[in-house]
Amino acid sequence: MAKKKLSFGVLGVIIIGAGAALYSTMQESGPAFIDPADTNLVMQGKAIYANNCASCHGESLEGQPDWRQRLPSGRLPAPPHDKSGHTWHHPDAMLVDMVKNGLVPGKTAPPRYESDMPAYGEVLTDEEIVAVITYIKGSWPPKVLQAQKEATLQYQRQK
């Protein structure tokens, strides 16, 4: 009798595990919404940003000067990540993808777009990338954060 219960228990765990795996493959990859309310994560992100992002995007998220005007190379300078930039126009899953894989023409950038943005997927973990985005979002005023949240949730519904 105990052996039969153990078999049913193992079978149940396998079925639940298979169902969970199937469910996770059907879900959109990337976060639904990165909430900057976690002050510990914001502080972790600030340190990671300082070490990996600030040299291009500025110590205070201000971006490079004249970031909307093309350089002699034809590429654009690094944009600001504060409310004056366009980072908040993008859903969180796209922001994670941009940091992880760089700007990919036809996916996270217009076709044939060239950028100096490196891919950090081999440098930072997914958790560190989320921490950086949490830090950036922590600087946005409530109205900007709400607009970005709505864009993120709308993007998730479309997937």
C-alpha cells in the first residue's frame, strides 16, 4: 500500500512538473513589469550601472551631448535614461533584450540600424540587468513611470 502511494506521489510530481514546464514555455520571456519600489534592488542596480553603463549614458543618466544628432560615423550618441530620454517609451522585456543582446536591427532597432551599444549578456546576469533597469526606472517621476508601465502591460497583452 505504501509503495502504491509513493508511485502516485511521484507520478503527481511528474505531471505537475510537466504542466509547469509547458506553462512557462507558453509565457512571454522577460519581465511583465519591473517595479522600482525595491530600494535594495535599486541600490544594486546603481552600482552595476556605474560600472557598466555610466561611461556612455552618464553618471546621472543624462546621456551623451547632442544625443539626437548623428556622429560622423552615422551612429547616434548614447541617449539619456532619465525622463528626458526615450528609455521609458519601451516595455521592460524590450529594455532587458536591448541590454542583454545590444540593439538588434529589425528586432529592438530599425532595420539596418547600427549602434555602439554593446551586448551585456555575457557580462551581466539577467538579475543584474533587471537591477540596472530598476535603478533607471527609480529615477523617473510617477507620471513617466506610469506611462512606461502602461506600455509594458500593453506589450505583454499583445504577445
